[in-house]
Amino acid sequence: MSRGFPARLIAGAALLLAMGNPLAHAADAAMIEAAKKEGRVVWYTTQILNQFARPAAEAFERKYGVKVDVIRADSNEVALRILNESRAGHVLADVFDGTAAVASLKKANLVMQWTPDSAKRLPAGSVDADNYWVGTNLYVLTPGFNTDLVPRGTEPKTYADLLSPKWKGKIVWNTAPSPSAAGGFVGVVLTDMGPEKGMAYLRDLARQNIAGLQVAARQVLDQVIAGEYAIALNIFNNHAVISAAKGAPSAWIPMNPSMAVLSVISVTKDPPHPSAGKLLVDFLVSEEGQKIYRDADYMPMDPAVAAKDPSLRPDGEKFRAITFTPEQIEANMPAWAGVYQQLFR
């Protein structure tokens, strides 16, 4: 596993961005007209419904008059749902997003090889070199804590701090084979520390009796906010900010290094509403769509649209992160999940 984006991906994306991409297309009048005739688009999303997905869908509907059917699930559930629909001979989704689902769906030949012209202005590495996905926003996964149970300034600030006896039995994480769960935490530790030191650290961490929940990362943080646990591992740091703004005792820890993952969006292959699907992707990647991510306290992929809270984004110095692509997550998650099963179950 290499840190950050692999050189091949960066070089390929940069070349496509520089030369113009024959598989990228603008939302031209013909596409818009075709989308309006189709009348609707089905979007399988991993984004929080009320925070982002519904406002984005409503903005799209106002702009184009095309109905958006939004279905919420986690990345693994999105992939499984589309795979099962394919086996039944009828894929319902036109568009899907997430941090990992696209890798397995690419292997199953269920993803359209297409990206919009609006992706051309995005940074190298945020568009798939083979044009199966485009990044919409960046997620950074860090520990979070309850500020009533853990007064600010007393929270663990390093991986070594998590081994303190005072945190034994007070830490929780999601047990799914996902970057926003125990598997992702294991992955960033092994990537940063290396196999030998990383495994030694994880053996020590296993003695902390970390609670495992079979729920989404958002729900793990909710349990911490409710006071069930003091600390959560591998939560989305923007979720802690969203909750704190609503008065919850919620904060996140810029632990070095943290895990950063791309949330990417794709059109399914041979979807029921192909033009509407492409138009929705183009809209979410456009400056207008990226501002909706920003307004929802997400980190937009477009560097010209800054996050409302700039501290959420790693600066490479005081706050560092290792970035993983969907393909890297797909390739390594079985081994990371295996370490979790070996040490923490």
C-alpha cells in the first residue's frame, strides 16, 4: 500500500485533464432535453439524507424538473443491492456514490465508463484514470469524543494516548469491513507504522476492550454523543462539527495520520434513465453542486469551493492524512478486516 494517490492514477488523471477527455461530456441541451423526457433518476447514496442528499435532490429538481428518487444505504449495501439487481436482470439505480462500492461494481461490469466535463477542473487523482468515477467530496476519518465526558484538552491526541488505562472500556467503533469502521482504522495503522510495529500496536489496543457496534459511523458518533461511550474511532470528522453546531457535546481529534477517503459518484451501466443519471452527476460535480456540499458542512472536491470549516481538511503539516482510493480500499479491506477478526473479536 502506498501513501496517497498512486503515481499511475495521478499521472493518468493529470494527462486526461490536460489533454481533454473523450469520455467526458458536458450537460448540453440534448442531454438536458433527454433527461427531462426520462422524467426521473434513481440515486443510491451513502450521504446523510437530511443533511445533504435531499437538499441536493431538491436543488436538481428545481433546476431541471427531473424527479430524484433517493435511496440511502452504506457503501457495502449499495454494492450488494446493485449486484443483486443485476443478477435479477433489472438494475434500478441510475447513479450511486460511496467510498468503496464502485471497485467491486467495476469488476462486475456494472459501471458506465463516463465522467462529465465539469470534472475537468478537479484536482488530479480525483477522477478515475479509466473514467468510471469522479470524486464529489473528501471524507476524513478521525477519533471523536463526548466533550461532557472528556473535557477539551484531556482527549487522547496520539495513537499512543489511546492505550492509556483510563480509556479501557470507554472506546467504541463500527465493526463493518468499511473505511469508516474498525477495518479502516486497522488499515491506516498498518500503512503508517508498517506490518511489524502496526501489529504490535494493534495487539496493545485490543487490550482496551473496544466496543463493537454493527451500525453506521454516524450512529457510532451518536452513541458517543448520548454518553454511552467517551470516544469513537474512525468517525467522519465533519459529522462531529455538524453535531456540535446543533449543541451536541461533540468534537473530533486531528490524530496524525488520519485516513482520508474519496466519496465518488458513478452512473450504472445501461441504467433505466441514462441521460438523467449523467445530468445528476454533472450537477453534483459542477460548482453549483459543490456549493451544496459546502453548505452541508462537507468538504467539496473542487478546490475553488472551500469547506465552511477549513480545519477539517488535512494541511499536510499540523494535520496529516493518508488518502485511499476506492480501488485501494477494495484491494486491502479483506486483509484489514482479517486483522480485526484476529485481534478484536
